[in-house]
Amino acid sequence: MFTRFTAPVCISPLLRSFMRSRFKFYAGWQVLWAVTLSAISTSFAGEEKAAASFAYFDQGARAGKPQTVVFFGGSLAAGAGASNPNVTSYRALLEGHLRQAYPAATFTFRGAALPGTGSKLGMFRLDRDVLVNRPDLLFLDFTVEDNLRGTDRQTLASYERILREVISEGIPVVEILNATQDFAGPAWKHLGPPRLRDHLELGKLYHTGVANSLSLIQNFLMNNLARTRDQIWTGDGPAMTDEGHRFVYLAVRLSLGEAIQEKRICYVPRDSVFATEYKNIFQFFPGTFPLPPGWKSAAPLRETIAQADSSISEVAVCDGKDRDITKPLHLNFNGSFLGILGEATTNGLGFKIVVDGKTIHYATTPENDVWPTRIAANDGNKFFWHEVARHFAPGRHTVEVSPVFAPGTEGELRIQSICVAGMDPEPGPSASLAK
């Protein structure tokens, strides 16, 4: 089980068994308390919030009520590796299963997957990509993109924040815990990667459905000598073959069925474990504000930034042709996390970032202080997302973003938003972009 400090602590099987028994003892009054709170709590507008109950979803679907289901995640949720993502991905298989299991219901399925991005960007996408759809069920898949070997509490803070917000809206959640092939087969360790273990523990704490595909795959590999990891994963990354996607589908189907059978109710503890790190978030859109010389507001390239946020009508653009007059973007903010989202193009300009007078490097080995936005012509990702820093000291900071103009080349830097988060009550900017 994780701690309130840094890395999770491994628990012996005997202690884990004891904890499970204690958890079941407490789960009864926790669920009763959650139901009681749900029954008596109302919003300021007088709208009553329902409990995040799998039984409610099941009953509504059986009664033929319209159901909205959202898949929120990264590459695998988008169907990475599947021969036909609309047919053979785990998402497509789950859609078919739900339609077959509930023939009277009318389903609306929403894909909110953004390849290569994890729960950090996810907490900024949540309102527009998930909650606006008012889903009846959410599948959450960020375990691989959140760095399987990671043990930092900041990434767990963004993931837990998503859980708290979704469940507080009365939406039951099924966590989908995937892994890469280096954690399966002969090299597999019983406890699995740290991030997967932490997401598993958060699932227990919040009473979510937990679909652990790694456990299912490992059991299969150990008992079917004719099968290898290469038949399940397409390479070292998260992408899976059709057979791999089917394993994920089976794990999710079993988890969802168990949660429905138990009439499980997702639960939000009064105190978070990690989420306080990013208690408040703010997404600032510079294209909607007065800009310094050399910058202009422009319509986004719809085929690109729409993947990340289709609701934005303007982005801040700096053209290499205006290099002689271009000034940096300046922004003051409260918080400990800083990320930048924008449009990636084949002639994208890189940029440098200075926070509180100190250059923030994109990479340290070898040292490189230019953050890239350029992509290859055949690259499927048409946006860039850079997590500049996740653990500034809490408080006020100043950030400066300067485009890098390579000699003899033209191009554009297209910034959609600057994302900040922290414990401060007002993490947003407090000054104009222009200095």
C-alpha cells in the first residue's frame, strides 16, 4: 500500500490478507455513509447528486434508459496497436459487449483518449472531454502513460484528483490497469510495477472497478507455453496486438461484472492521499488576451488541436518572419506544476522556458534547453504537451516563454494553453502576458 510520503511500500501477502479483511469490515459503514451523504446532499442550485453506483448504471441500462459511456485515457484507450481500432480494440469490444448485454438501452460512446498523455493533462481535460458529456459510466486508463516505474506523489495527485471529481459527480469508474511487456513473462515480479500497484490501491480506497489486465496476461503466459509476449504487445511501448486488446477487454468485462454484482458504490474519502498537491488548477489561454509584439491570435489548425481540445477558438501564434520584433510571453502564477499545450507542425519552432530567472531544460543528458514542437510529416500526433515542472515550491512564480529561431529556417510556435496547478487557493495568473 502506498504511503503519504514518496514511494509505495510493499506489503507481505499475510499483511495484505489482514488488510483486506479490515477493509471489508470498514467498507460497510463507508458505503452506508456514502449513500446517506448522497441522499441528503444537494448543490446550491438544488440539484440532487446521485451516488456513483454500478447498480444504478445496470438498472438504468436494463430499463432502456439512454446511457453515455466515456473512455478516458492515453494510447491504449485510443486503440494503439489494434489492426482496426473501431473493431478489434478493447474499447470496440466493450462497446459491443454493452450493447449485447443491454439490448433495450441506447448507448452513446465517447472517446476521450489522447495518445502519449497521462493524468497530468487529463486533469485539465476532464471538464470538457468527460464531465460535459454527463456520463453514466467512465473507463479510466492512464496507468501506462503515468510512468509504470514512477513513484512520485505528484503524478498520483493528478490521477487521484480525477477520481475524486468524477465520483463526486455520481459517475461510477472502472480503472483499467495496463502495463508493457517488460513486466510480463520470465521477468515478471509478483507485485508488478509501482504505478500499477498505486492505482490498484487507489481503486480499493475509492471502491472503483479495477481491471488488472497484467495479472490476467501473466497467468495466461505462465500456463500457456506456446504463447509469448510478442503475440500480445507490438513492441516495447504500450501498443497491443488484437490478442492483447482482447485480454484487456476480458479483464474489464470481469471487473465491471463483479462491481455490478456486488452493487458497488464508488466512494470519495473526506481526506485525499495525494490530491491536495494539485487541489486547484487553472488553464490559461493566451490567444484570448492581449499579446506582446510578434504574437497574434489565430484560429487553430482544427485537424490538430481538436484532438486535445475542440472547444478552443484561438491560439497564440508566433511566426518566424517576425523574429526581429518578437518579445517573450510573460506570466505570473501561483502553483507548483506548469505545463504547456500547443499545436505541433512540420515546421514548428522550439522554445525556451525561464522560471524565476532560471532556465528549465527540456533534457539534461545531453543538456538541451530547447523544447520541441516540430513533428515528422507522417506523425499521427498533431499536438505537443510538455510538463515543464511538477514540483516547484508552492507559491508565486514568473514564467517566460521565448521562441527559438533557427538560422535560415521559418516556422511557427502555436501555444494553445498554459496549465498550472498547486495547493494555493488561486493558482491562476495574476499579470498580463505582455511585459
